[in-house]
Amino acid sequence: MKLVSVAEMQAIERQADAAGHTYAQMMEYAGSGLAAVVVEECAYLKSGGILGLVGSGNNGGDTLVALAYLAGLGWRASAYLVRSRAADDPLVNRLEQAGGKVYHHTEDLTYSQFAGLIKENAIIMDGVLGTGTQLPLKPDLAETFAYAKAAIQGKQPQPYLIAVDCPSGVDCDTGEAAPQCLPAHLTVTMAAVKQGLLKLPAYELTGKIRLVGIGLPDDGKSLPAWQAIQCFVADRDWVRQVLPPRPLSAHKGTFGTALIIAGSVPYTGAVLLAGEAAYRIGAGLVTLAVPEPLHTTLAGHLIEATWLPLPDEDGYISGEAVEVIAHNLDRPTAVLLGPGLGVQEATSRFMTRLISGPVPAVIGFLNNPGGSRLQLPPMVVDADGLKLLANLVGWPGLIPTETILTPHPGEMSVLTGLSTQEIQADRRNIAEHFSRDWGHIVVLKGAFSLIAAPDGRTAVIPVATPALARAGTGDVLAGLIVGLRAQGVPAFESAVAGAWIHANAGLQAIAQMGNTASVLAGDVLDAAVKVISTLF
């Protein structure tokens, strides 16, 4: 599902119209698709009737087309014209000819008829305002929506509310919303998801999001404005397609080896969460490289892992550990660096030597000829690894091409020098800019996590939940990503798929625990298994 700004969507529609696919045809596709979604989602409410709140623009037209289709299928369909339409509007006439009824606000200025219609119908379809909404609402519309909101909330049971393209009163670029905006159970958006729907507070008003087409010619292939859109909303089907096959003839080598360099005495759990996540996503072998004191403590907690004890200083990985890593880089197909590592002087020396070198020559080891800088496998850098990386001059050119960086806003601040406020105010543009500038994959975590690639592709994860605002959940995410990368999944695809699984595991964990406050990182890891099982 492509993600677009209002201007981008308008350009797409203009180009389609110029190519001969008229606005009227687009409306027909949108309205028929909307009706199909209503039938699919709300068939159990058919006998209760459906009322469309209709504006004067294209959203009102989409709504009238859908209501006419539903009336033709035997639904009790009505339209309430919040804003006047042309006296000879063919869409209004079409609905009436199909057996639907049409009511006019201009004939109901006290809203008495409106109140009765809300009581009589089980489904309310909000098709008043569209993507061009400018806030604040005009006083007459604000009054109408305030009345509608009170009437809907006063009905028991409350009607099922469907927003057409977007809830009326939402700014589809910024995500701002008028206080009178009607919270939807379902938003049926047209052609592409509007970027404001995946921002707060709008996201809290959209409910479930479904997408319907508008019949773009050649599925948009002939439209430059459509082809130019490289930002998309990740979904189950996309993730399913990028997961690696698991043939019956496979052996553990088929699925790669993930080397996880992580942990310190204060942060013992990080390596276990990341290691198990890498295994659960399908890696054939997971090797955990940890400070030596952690080995004895942790080894019995993940018996499937192999272990690489490293020299330490007071429980933190020391600079001398690089030689041990260098001796063991012949097998890993991907490396995760950073969870629970700490930012001590010892770990800083380790990072400098691992990334910048030089490392003494390892006899018989081709990745370190003559004591030069190590040639590292594909990498994921997370948590403290990001903070340590930021201290190295020219670090983007020292790590493997398309390394996956997984910062939360605070870590992104360390990497970029920008404040967290600046980052949060312009998350997408900042992730995209620095991904291009650095030449690496950026996973900017948080509500609606963003994954940006240097080639311009950007994915948005359509989940925002406080269940993931808990220590250790980032370690689970990093483990999922490195597990996919170890299996040979390309960097961008690994990052998007891992982030999607992780976010939906958060939602699954809420369902299991019954609330967001009680969810722990281990619960997210357990739930990830259930999410993964739906993908195979």
C-alpha cells in the first residue's frame, strides 16, 4: 500500500484524468470498492440500515455511489446531505432510483430528522470532507459534526462508523484533527494511504484501515506521479513474500549463522532476547559473543546457542576481544552489534578496533590479510553499538554497505547531532535524508517506525502502541532483523519484515496480557512466534 501526501494524490488523479481515466470513472471504482468493503466487513449489520453523511465534494460522491450499490443489493440505504449538491446531481438521482432515500440538512436545520436517522441506522458512513480539509473547521460544519458526535455517542449500541478516505476533519498531511471529528471503526481509503492517517492524533480516529482502488490505468504504470511514490505501508502480504523459503532438503547451514556481539554485566538479558529472536525467525545457528563472566551465567538459558566468550574489563567487552572475533568470522552470514554492550572506555576501544582496525593478521583468515581492517559480514548495529559508532570519524564509510542501523530518536540524535524534538517533528524526511547520506538502512523506531533505504524506498509500520515502550523490546527487534539477514534476506527487506513482525507481536502481546502496561520484552518475543506462524 503506497503512502502519499495530499499533493501527491492530487497529482496522481490529475495525470489519470489527463490520460483518459476521468474523475467520474475514478469515483465509480472508489464507490463500488467502498460498497464491497461494507458488504465484507458489515454484512451482519445489513438489516440495521446504513446512513451516509454526504458532502459536496468527491468524498460525498464516493459515498453516494457506494450507497446506490448497496441499495441495489437490498440494503436499506439513506443519504443525509450535510452540504448541498447540485439539484440535478446524477449520483443523488441514482441512489433514489436504486431505492435509497435522500435527506437534506437545508430542510432540517434543527437536526431533529438527523437525530432520528442516526437512531434508525446501524452503520454511519462519513463522506463529508476529504483530503483537502483545512483546519479549523468552518463554524457550520463544526456545529454539524459536534451534533453528530453527540448523537452517535448517545445511541446504544453505538452505530458502526465508516470513514470514506479519511475521517472528516482530519488533515491528511499532518495528522491534526478537529475536536469534532467522528472516530471511525473503519477507514476505507482510496488508491493509497494518506500520510496523515499514520500520524497522531489522526491514527486514533481511523480505526481499521482498508484500501480500495480507483482503477488507475495499467495499475498506475503509465502515470509518472504514481511511479514516483516509493514510500509504502508494510503489510502481511508484503512481509510474507520476502521471507526466505524453508525447503525440505534444508540443513542448518541453509539458514545461515547470526553472530551477536552483545551484553555486559549490567545488561545480561539483552543478548538472550536478541539471540532467541534470531533463532525464532529461522536462523540456522546463533552464536552469542559475550564478555566471559556472562557465559557461565547465561549459557543454560539458551541451550540452542553456541557461545564465544570474550576478554573483558570489569564485565564489559575489552579491546582485546577483537582478535577473538577475527578468528571466528569465517562462518557468520550476518552480525548484530550492540545490545547491552555498554559505552565504557573498554567497549569504545573494542568498537574502534573492530570497525577501524588495524587488527593483527589472523593466519589463514582471508578477511584480515596482513593485519588490515576486518572485512565484516552484513551487519545490524543497535543500541549502545550506535552510540559507540557515532564516535568514529567517517563511520558510514567504515561499516559494510547497507548496514542496518536501528536507532530510537535519542540514538538518532547522537548519530546526527539533531535534537530529538527536531527528529520527531520530521521523522520521515530525516530518516530518508540520513539513509541516503550515509548509504545505510535506517530503522527509526517509535510510533509508526520508519525504514529508509539509500535508494529512496521507505516503509512505514502502521502500529503505535505503548506496549513496545519497554526495555528489551529493541533487543527483540534487532534479533529478528539479524536472523533474517543471516538467511540471506536483503537488508531493506530484513529491516521491514523484522519491524513489522515486531510491531504486530506487540499487539499480540497486548491481547495475551489484557493490557499494555504489563507487557514485557519476553512477552513480545513469545508473541512474535505466533505472528511468524501466520506468515508460513
